[in-house]
Amino acid sequence: MWPWRRRRNRGTTGTQPDGPRQSQSQSQPEPEPEPQPQPQPQPQRESEPQPETDPWQEWLSGSPEALAVGQWWGDAAEQIARLGEEAFCERLGELLSRLSPRDFAALGLGCSRRIDRSCREPQTCSQDPVPLPAGGRPRLRQGPVAGACSDFWDCYSRFGLRAAFTADDRHRAVTVQGPWSRVMLWVDGVRVEAPSFLDQTGYWLENRFYVTEMSGPDDHPLQGHYGMGQIAVLSLVIHDVATATTHIVEPEPHQDWSDPVAALRDGEWRFYPTREARDAGRPDRTLTVLPPHPKAG
């Protein structure tokens, strides 16, 4: 029943003042019901775009090695309080030595393209590397590139992590800054010990030798200290993955190795005191490269 419909008058019949008697049985005309608005068809809503999945998160979910590093690194304060900083960094270096280039990228380290920020092209860098053509020579990668970059840096944490891969990804060098900012080095998971302070950076030669700098002998005639504790004369540390041996090459008393560089030319080591000397082709010393020892079996 419409709310505005009138009801019949239920009063007694009688005469109205100054008028004839009216019959009360006659009903009043009912108003026509107002038309109701018809529902308008609703336009079909387009499906809302779903948030894109982060390819690096997908990669991490399938990499137990990277997850182990993330958990250990994330628990640094607790683990250092329990074990000490030296033991924590030792374990961290061992775990990092198990990672692939894409593991490092997924963990958010800076790369060859930008060492101060994480990878910004995961859709590309998380893909498998492009196979080399027959007879092709692998090259160090710099992104955005499938397979991620070949070098990674941590510019913000106290541990100053760094990883350097060979062009074929078969070998990796990892450094961690331990107590008193002392650099700890692993090559293919093997800790490389040195008698003095190692440099954090290094480079690969022929996918076999990892080369880095070390402070030179204290008794070198040209040795000295300048500016923020830097050493005037440096030595070179060379780790050979084929023989799992480490060699230390020190400058002769008359050689001023302020920025030494090692190179391989025609099966021969060439050592330059500076980058400028390398560019000019003036080595201070040459050595023969020994072949790797044959593997048993």
C-alpha cells in the first residue's frame, strides 16, 4: 500500500451544516501511483590492474643460498653479540661465496652500472644469460643485461661487501670488512690470508687469477704514510684458482709501486708501478706464468 493513499472516513452518517446529507459510502478517487525510477544499467567496470610481482622477490624465494645470507646479515647485531665480529664476518664471507650474480642483485647490492643503488631493471637482469655463440668469448657484464652484472658493491653497511665474478661466472672473489676495517678475502670460498692489510678492490685476469693490492713492506726505502693512513708503496697479491695458491709480489727497493698494475701478455706476467706506466707499456718486472698443476684422477 502506498503510504500516501487515503483511508475511507469511518465516521457516522449525518447532515453537514447548511447542506444536504452526503452518503459516506462513496469513496474518494485514489491518486495514481507515482512512477518509480527505473534502474540504470551500470557500465561494466574494467578489471583493476594487479600489482606487478617483483622478479627479485621471486628469485629470492627460489634461492636458499641468498635467503641464508639475508637472514644472517639481518641478524648481525644479535650474532655479533653472541659470537664476536670476527666470527660473524667469517661466516658471512663463507655464505656470500656460495651466491650467483643474480643472488647478489636480488639482495639489493649495487652493481657495475651503479654501485650506490640496487638493480633497477629486474625484468631484464633476472633472466638467464644469453648463450654464447660457438667460439664466443665471455665478457664481463654491465647491466641492464640478462644474468645480472659481474661486480657488486655494498656502499652503506659497516661490512662493505664486494663480489667480483669472472666473465664466465665460474669463479668469484668476495671481500668483507671485518674488525678495525680489515679486509677479509675469499676466492671460490677459500679464505686468502695475507701478512698485511688487503685492499677491498681487485680484478680477474684470464678467468684464473684474482689480483688485489696489499700494503708494501715497512722497510722499503720509499715506504711512507700520507693522507688518512694511506701507504706510499704497495705490493700485489695474486690468487691462482687453478692451483689454489696465493702469490705475493713485492717491489724491489728501487721500484716505486704507488699504484701497481698486473697484466698478462703472451703467457708472461708484466708488473707496472702505475696505471700511467701500463698505458705507456713500461713494466718494472716480468715473470713467466706457471701452468696449472694436473688434477688427480
